[in-house]
Amino acid sequence: MYSHINRDQRVALGALLRAGHSQKEAARQIGVHPSSVCRELQRNCRRDGVYFFWWADADAGKRRKTSKQGCRKIDNDPVLRKRIEASLHPLRSPEVIAHEVGITHETIYAWIDRCRPDLKKLLPYQGRKRRRYGTKRQTKQGWTKLVRPIDDRPVEADERSRVGHFEGDTLRGKRGALLTHTDRRSRFEIVHKLPNEGADCAHAAVVGDPHLQDARSITYDRGSTFALWKMIERDTRALVFFAGAHHPWERGTNENENGRLMRIFPKGTNFGIITDKELSETVWLMNHTKRKCLNWRTPCDVFGKCCASN
């Protein structure tokens, strides 16, 4: 079944094309057919022929809103619209109303979701979706379908028996984000300030860090920031693994250190005004503070390198 390219795939596609990959190779890495990439570029490139994911996503969204405007029954029939509005009630499902007015209940749900979200309070479940008993959540398609799962991570990473096995994530803020990596064995923390959460920014920060050049493995979540994981593997020679979707506890070491970092930079921090010196001083203190879990040694001592050195 044909499906449109989603936002995460557009982020990865834009970065892959800028890195010089062909359309065929980019399609293989994001998990779609090459013809899908060709159509995406024909539809959503800028006028100068350059492809940027934010432009493409906005352009596709505008076109989607107007694509079926002429054949939408409820939007184009004020009498039908008023009749449906008057019939909605928590004790009357849209399926009953649809039978009475001669349309499908999916049409009513789509109209409410698109044009009248204020009417969701009159639905039997107030817009909350239910899954049928015995069914599972749909597996996410796109580049995440091809990732290496955390279950394949080396035993030495799970047992924290040696340094070099990292976990990574981002902390979102205003005007930027922080890219964090934590060594599982030593709790050694590496932090980079990014202008945005784009995959190309994360890739550049990882491959440019001397400490991560010696990494043995890195475990990320499934956010689009890490869509270029294959390029990270190629440039660092570290194996990249991914935790399960919505399973932050599988990267508990990094989540814990992110919590400590958020004591200084709480949620919503404007990273545009945070200086590199402030960030470096915070990371230095984290890596030079003795930890009970390390038998009262510092992360730098256990890691074998100082966070202030290159």
C-alpha cells in the first residue's frame, strides 16, 4: 500500500542528500522505494531546487489540507453540517448518526478532527482512541524499522564491565538543544549544544568529539535526531543500538544524568543565551564529583580521561 513520506523520514532524507548520497541510497536508508523519494523531491523541493525538510514538511501539510476540499461532504453542505452538530451526544455514537444521514462514521470523525475539535467532548469517548482487545500497536515504519535493537547490545555493555559503551539523548529547550552522551561504566558525561535537533547537527557533533571516537557502542532513543545512525557508525566505528519505542528506562544511565543536568538547565531553558563556558563548567563539575556507585571515585577517574582534555 502506498503511503506518503513522514516528517522523520524527511529529516533523514534532507541530511542524506546534503551529505552527497544518491536518491536510491537515501531511499534504502529511510526504508522507502526510490520512486517515493523521486516524487517527494518533485513535489516539495524549493523553487531553487534545494530540498530542506522543514520546507518540504510545511509544503506537504498545506497541500494535504486543500487536496480534498472540493469533495468533502460535510464541509460543503451546511444543512448536513448543522444536522450532525445537533445530533452529537455522548450517548449517541457517530455510527448511529452516520446511518441516519447517509454517510460513513469515518467521515464524521475526520470532519470533527479536522474542523471542529471542540465537538470531541460530545463523542462517546471524547476523542480518545481505543485499541481492539488482543491487538498490538502498529510498528513504526521508516528508518526506525531498520535499526539495531538494544537486545543485540554486547554483554559487556549490559554488565558495565568496561568503558566505551555510551547512551545518548537530547534535552530540548528554547533556541536549541543539548546532545548528551553518558558512559555506562564510568558515568562520564559528554554534552554538546546544538542549534536544533536536526539529524545532521547531531551527526556533526558526534563525529567531531574526540571522546566518542573511541566509543565501542552507543544506545539512542528512536527520535529523528538520530536518523543518521548509519553515518555515525561509519565515522566513529562504534555500533549504534536503539532502545524500544517509548522505553526510556532501557537507557536509564543517560536518563539519570539528564535529570542531574536539568537541575541546572530546567525544561524550557533558552540555550541561545547559555554560553559554552557555563556549559563546560557544569559538565566539568558533573565529571569531577565523586559518586557512590563508583566507590567514591569520579567519572573522569574511572573513564581514564578528563572531560577538559581533547
